[in-house]
Amino acid sequence: MKLAHLADLHLGFRQFDRQTPKGANQREVDVAEVFKRAVDDLLEQKPELIVVAGDLFHSVRPTNAAILYCFRQLQRLRTGLPHTPIVVVAGEHDTPRSTETGSILRLYEALGVEIAVEEARRIVFPMLDCAVLAVPQQALARADRPALRPEAGGPTRNVLVTHGVYGGLGEERGTVEYGGAELSRELLAPEKWDYIALGHYHTAQSVATNAWYSGSLEYLPPNPWGQLQDEAAQRTGATGKKERTGKGYLLVDLPGARVTFRPIAPARRHIDLPPIQAAGLNAKELDAQIAERVGAAKIDDQIVRLLVWDVDRAVARDLDHAAIRGYKARALNFQLDLRRPDIQRTRGTSGGAGARRQTLAETVQEFLGRRPLDAELNRETFVKLGVEYLETAARAEGETGGGSG
């Protein structure tokens, strides 16, 4: 039996300000497009079972456009693969906070899609001699969570589909979202299952030979740049060649859990330019290095980051901001991530003679200036707003204090 494992589609996700000629958010269209490409590939591969391990949508209340788009793509699968069951579990993004809210996922039951939103469901497919235990995030997060074990005396093949955080996966680079239910090898018991399809972590990754995260179909928060690094860290042993680079879904042959990664071409590239070490450079010299990095890459309409270490505040102020605005206009998003030198970040903290203490505003500016950000946030705007909020609060406190005397 051939099983297709997808997860974390996040349909309806929006990012940056660029719109299409029809007025839609460009990144929302990108996310929709890669799902269509995955459906195209599924129709060619003809799996006998399709599972989606959570976060079909990016929010509990997706836009009408996202709801309709998803309906059409699922309808393509039901029409093109009429004998292939589709099982979807809810992740934390598409799980209502209140049971009264209801879930849009139930709409797709009209297409014959098997949906699990609140409670775990055991679904038997006699024609496949297979049973699927579909465990949504909400059921997994409860204190009385279901036992994740196959039923005795059931079909020959048993598949678990669920959504959560396995161990410390993704913690090193901040590539796992907060809020997921905790998973462990003991809880999952891979030896009991033919295959375990996991969702929540956005990079394709195995946690056992037969237990996998398929990853997302697009580079989405948290930290898409870290996801690129996570991919680069995965190698095929002695060959040294990178495997599972890029985004896609998994095809699994059962029994035996032989996993094949099916890459899906992105709508546009995430380009992490080679970083710059700016210590000792003046603004003109740094401008030249930035221009060299940008000139060596095709950044037009792409999502681009350039990390620059040890940039003095005065150097950052004197950069050619007109040129930087030009880079931002060319790319879908251009993130110039300037990091302050350590000596500036620690100045005045030792309390020694002659040391100048940082003001509260400088401390906040320093912290926000080095804090890791998702790609959709502009660091300059982020830092500026943080300092402005602080100054507004300080003025309000001063006015209150002055009036109380």
C-alpha cells in the first residue's frame, strides 16, 4: 500500500505587504500554489491513502478565498482518486479555542474526507486492510488523552496520524512553534505501528524509522532561515550529499515504511546571502560589501536575508539607505539584519570606574536589535516601534507622577 503524508499546509497564511494584481496577499497565493502543485503530484503518484497531519489552515477562521480554494483542491483529489481515502486531523492552528466556535474542517466531510477535530477517531478501511488512528491536537493535549495504540485483532496495517512536538526537535534554531502537544517515543510507541505521520515541525524529519514529520510545503514561521539550516544539516551518511532539501511531502510504502521524499517546487526562493563580518569597516566599505552580496544573487521577487555582524551604531546610521530601499523594492522581501558588536551590547554593565550606564531606551533598543525575528518582520521598524512604546509609557508615567505632587 502506498500512503501519502502531508502536514502544515497553513492555507490562508499572509506575509509582507506585496499584493497580486488581483489584490490578494502574494504570500497567501504562494502557499496556495504549492498546495496545488502537491495535488498535481499526488494525482500522478496515485497513493492509496492520503493523510494530512494537522494545520490545514493557518487560522481557525480562514478567509472565504482560502476555504474555497482548499475545497477545490480536495475535490480534485476526490475526483481524480475516487478510491483513495483522505484523513485530516486538526492542528493547533485550526483548532477552535471554544467548542462552541465549531471548525471549518467539517465542511470537507461533504467531499467524503475523514476529519478529526476534537476527539480521536479510529477509521477502518477494509479494502486497504488498514486502520488509521486520527488524533487531533486537542485530544492529545488533554489530561485524559487517548492511548496511542492499535486495537488488537484489527486490520493488518495500522497507521497513527497526529500533531505535536517531539522532544527537543527544533529548539536549537527556534524552528518549532510554541503551543504544540508534547510527544515522546514512549507515548508514540513506533514499534506498535506500521507508520506514524506527524505534523507541527516544518522540516521533513524522522524520529524513528517508521515515524516521520513530513514538514510544511512552504518556508513559514517560525524562523524559515533556521529551517534552511536544519535541512542543510541532514546528510546521507558517508556520501556527504544533502537529502530532503527543500519542501515537499512523503510517500510511504507499507509494510516496511519505505519513505520517499517528494519535493514540491516553491513559488519563490528564500535566499540567505553569505553573512558579512563588519568589524573595522566604515559605512562606505560596508555599503560596497552589501552591494557585492546582492549583486551576486538574483533577488528580484524573492525572499532575501543578509546578516551583518558587528555593525557599529554610527556605521549603521551612515549606510546608503537609498540603495537599501532599492534592494527592498526589487525583492518580495529584503531583510538587512544588522547585529551590534558585543562591546556595545555590554558597555557599562560591569560597573567599573568611568563606565557609562546604558539608558533604559538603549537597553531595549539593544535587545530588540539582536532578538531573532520571523522573516515577515522588518527589524528597523520593530526596534523603532519598541523604543517609541517605551518612550510613550515613560511620558505617561511622568505626567501621572507630576500630577500627584
